[in-house]
Amino acid sequence: MVSEKIKQVLDEVQAQLKRDSKYIELVSTVEYLIELVEPSKRDMFKEALENAETIEDVNELIKALKLQIGAQGAKKYALMQQL
């Protein structure tokens, strides 16, 4: 039987791995979304990603990217309607 101390350490390691994998998944998502942003604004988002310190920061960045991509789509749609 595994001692309580070892079990506690293993639980902590597993929790950390879960947090790290979630962070990596979110960062990958942000990197993908940045590629959908118009080139003139990409550097701003890349800098924000580099400065993100927590999962919450990355989630906020995803929200901002969604808004930016949505605005780009709306602008493109409006321009197409004028033609």
C-alpha cells in the first residue's frame, strides 16, 4: 500500500500536469487564432500572449481574439454588401 505522503505528492504532481496541459492547450488555441487576425494587429496579440501569466490571462486573450476576428468578419461582410 502506498503511504499517505507519497499519495499526496502524486496527487499534487497530477494536478500540476493537468494545469500545465490546460495551459498548453489554451496557448495553442491562441496561437491559432492569432493567425486569423489581420497582419497589422498580430504583433499586439503575440505580445499579450507572451505577457500572459495565468490561465485567466489566456482566457481573456481568447475573448479579445474572438472579438477581433468577429469585427474583421463583420467589416468584410459590410464591404461585400456594398459591391
